Amino acid sequence: MTRYPKSGKGHRWTVAELKALSPASAGDTLRVGDGLVGTVRGAGGGPVAVHFRYGFKRDGKKAWHYCGTWPATSLEGVRAARDQARGLLKRGLDPNETRTAKRIEERQRVQATIDAEARRLAEDASIKAMYDAWLADGVSRKDGNAEIRRSFEKDVLPTLGGQPVRAVTEHDLRSVLRAVVARGVNRMAVNLSRDLKQMFDWAEKRQPWRRLLQEGNPTNLIEIERIVAADYDMSNIRTRVLSPGEIRELKAIFERTQAAYDTAPDKRKATRPVQAETQLALWICLSTCCRIGELLMAEWRHVDINAATWFVPKENVKGSRGKQQDQLVFLSDFALEQFKALHKLSGDTA
């Protein structure tokens, strides 16, 4: 059904007249004039709305240009959209094509903004992001990368984690390593230096990190022997001996962890200390320079508490098959005390 304003054809619809429309008028056509037509909508008995279109001819065919829906768009807004469309037609432009072009331009502008932000984020990718990528795809140690995580989370990420890769210099890395050396743990500094170099070497071969390292790989300029303590023996870095400072730090860690657990109000939520047996095994390894595998395969019948000796059968000794030899380890007073304590905890009889 076609409807006209109460004042008749050629007159404008008023807001009051639109508000008087009921859901029963859904589907009716409102003649507004000057090519503007409204369609009443009110499906399901909901609020009445009027969808306005402007009709025009393009290439000899009837076309429609959407001008808004009342009441979301005011009548003034609807008429302004109609007038804008008429103006475009007078200039030989299709208002629908113009609207499509504007939408495309807006999408392109938004995409350009997104792309620019992505480039900015890539340019500002942090050491933490590079570390995460390297840990996921670039390194796989037997311990599940636990030692790497521990050293980086303690000494690298708190200082350099948020810095952009492109901005990190050799001086930044030296500062991190010197801080480790200052704690008296030279071996840890050497290991951390190697891990940093492995990470940067991996990143230097892959995008986006390669682009961020165009100015060079800062780890190539690090000379760890100039950073560690002057009396540290670089030729002995692969021994199973900790420095006095490292041993003291380890002992302090065990004591702090045990004290925190003992005084925790709720031990179910507290961090459990390393088991006493494990601590004793570690002190035995450090005091005898044995391999952990040799200790794990040891039997009490091989330990002579009275003679302070530990017999290691050749089959328990690491080496080329057929070339292993039986070993007799003479226990220091400290090592002997650890064996005694471990024997007491085990409950075995000698």
C-alpha cells in the first residue's frame, strides 16, 4: 500500500506522522517526493522503522540509493543523503559507485594502518619475543631447556627482555654478563655468553630477526675471557667443579628454600625444597668430581665407610666400550660425611 503525508502529495512527512505508524503498516510504501521513497518495517510486532531510498536512472535503468533508516537516521539526515546523491548525479557520478569507492578507500586506509602497526611491531620486536621464538624452534637441550630458562629469566629478561632487538648493543650484553660475574659465578657467565651467542646466531639467519640485526650481531663482539674474573681458568670451564662462590650460592639457595618452606603458613602452597637425598647426591658429585650416572649406579657394597673409599666398577664408568677401568675413589672428610648421611637416610645396611 502506498501512503502519502496527511497534507497530501508533494508535502513532506513529519516526525509525528512517522511515529504514528503502527506495525500493521509494515510493507507499506511512503511517497516523500523528489525521488525519495520509504518502506515501513516492523516485523514481529517490533518498533516501526522506515527504510528510505532515492530512485534515479543510470544508463537507462532504474537504480536505488540507500539514504538511511528512520529513526536511527533523522529525516534531515535522510534528505541530506538524498541531496548528496542528486549532486553526484549532476556531476555525472553514480552515488552507489561513489559509496562503494569510499568503502574501499576506508578499508584500504584501515588496512594501511594495520600494516603500519604490524611493521612497527616487527621493527620493535623485543629480546623476549626473540627468546621465545628461539626457545620454541631453535634449541632443544636434554633438560628440556630448563637451564636456559633459569639463566635467562634470572639474568637476561629482567634487564633486556623488553628492549627492541635492533637496539640491543654489545655494551648491554656485557653489562648482563658482568652482573653475573659480580656474583662470583664465572662459569655461569661463560655458559650464558654461549647461550646468548647461540640465540643471536640462530636469529641472524631468520626473519624477522635477520632484518633487525642488519647492523650486526652484538654477540660477535663479546669476548667473555675479558669479562670473567682475572683468576678464572677458561681452559677448565668444562670440569665438574663449581667455584667457591658458586658453591656458596648453591648452599644458600638450599638453606633459603628450606627455611621458607619450614616457616610457610600453608605448606600445601609453599615451594618444596630439594629433597635431602638429592642435595647429598649433589654434594657427593661436587666433592668427588664423579658423574651423576656413576653415583646413580653405585651400590652400598661398593662404599667402605671405614676405609673412606668408593669402588666404581668399570661398567659404571663412562668411556669407550672396552676401555673403561675400575676406579677407586678416596673420599675426603666432607664426601665421607655426605655418604654417611645418605646411608642413614636410605635405611640400608652396609
